Amino acid sequence: MTKTALQLWSVKEACVENFAKTLCEVADMGYEGIEFAGYYDMPAEALRELLEELKLEVAGSHIPIERLRESFDDVVAYEKTIGNQRIVVPWLQHETTDEWLAAFEELTMFQEKLAARDMTLIYHNHAHELLDFEAFNVLAEMANHVPTIKFEVDTYWIAYGGLDVLDWLNTYKERVELLHIKELMGTGDARESTEIGNGVLPISDYVAFAQEYAIEWLIIEQEAFQNHTPLESARLNVERLKELMS
């Protein structure tokens, strides 16, 4: 069954102010899970207890590649404690194709190490992977060179990169592990994210894809706010997403 989660980067200021309170508010909104982008110094055991109390599942966690390099065992221990099995690399950017090929080797190594611990490595896209090189599609090459890599597909950034999101999803459907539902408004350099239903993306099509292919988590993310606070937007987004899912 496809479920809803919130990427906590969407409400990062509230998390800085009071992390535990923010998790309580997110649970009250009706989200079934959350995706982390940091833990705000909360110990793993305390976070696990809070998540259990709130009946929130962990959809995944964004972990910079530098953290995996420097503190792999500590990362795994923390994630295991809070019940997370999905490690999402949120960003990579390189200047040359050779640098990307080296990055693919590193991703393969980390995927193998995580698989040995019953965990999954996932890559979260932006638009630059589609735009930086004319003859080298980074995401396509990543799929070719890292046989086990899964994708957290950010719908906003695929569209921003000029591709049809649904076509892309269908092309790589066997690699799609998580789906970031992020609405897009505006044109050209004025494009930014907004609440579901206030933009131009066919979100209902992405929901149908997730339900057809049993994608477990639809993860809401919003980074720009026009008329609402981040917490207000988070509530509106989950209400509208659940309407599309019903």
C-alpha cells in the first residue's frame, strides 16, 4: 500500500526550533511517515521511542556522501536503531564525466556494504544531472554503472530539467524506490515549488504510477512558500495528496 511521508527539510526551521514538537505536529497532520534530513542532536534511542509513540514510520534518510565516507558504521548504527532501511544520497555534483564515473564506483561500493546490512542505497536527483553534459546523461549512466542503485525521483527536478516526468518514471520503473512529490509553479528562472494543486504538474498521474507499481512512499517536499508557512503548507499538501490517492 502506498503511504504518505514528509521530507523534513520542508519544515527545517521548525525542526531547528523544536524537533520533537515538529514531529508531533507532522503526525497530527495525518502523515504516516517521515524522511529525515538531519536529527538535530537527538539520540537514536530517544528518536525511536518518539516515533513509536507517534506511530510514525521512517521512509528514509538523506545522508550526505561525506558522512558515509567518514562515519559509515556510526550512520548504520543510528539508522538501524530508528528503524530505517533506506539511505538516500541527496546530492552529488561533478565537473567531468570521469569524476562521475569515479562516483559511480563509490556508490557501488557503498551499496554493497549497505546490502550486507540489509539496507538500500538510493540516489535523489536534481536537474543538473540532466543538464550539465550534452552527451552524458548522469542518471542514465548511473543506472548503467551501478546495477543495484535505486532512485528517489524528485518530480519537480525532472520536470525542471525539461523531461516528461511520467515517461521518465516508466523508463526507470524498476529503479524507483521512493517518489518525491513536489509541485512546480512559474516559468523560466522564476520556477519554484509550491503546494500540490497550485502548480502545473500532473500530480495525479504520479500518484497513479506509484499505486500501479506499488511504490511504498510518496514523500512530500516543498522548498518555496508563497502564501503559507511551511507547516501550513505541509498540512495542505498531505490533505490534497490523500484526496488524489483515494
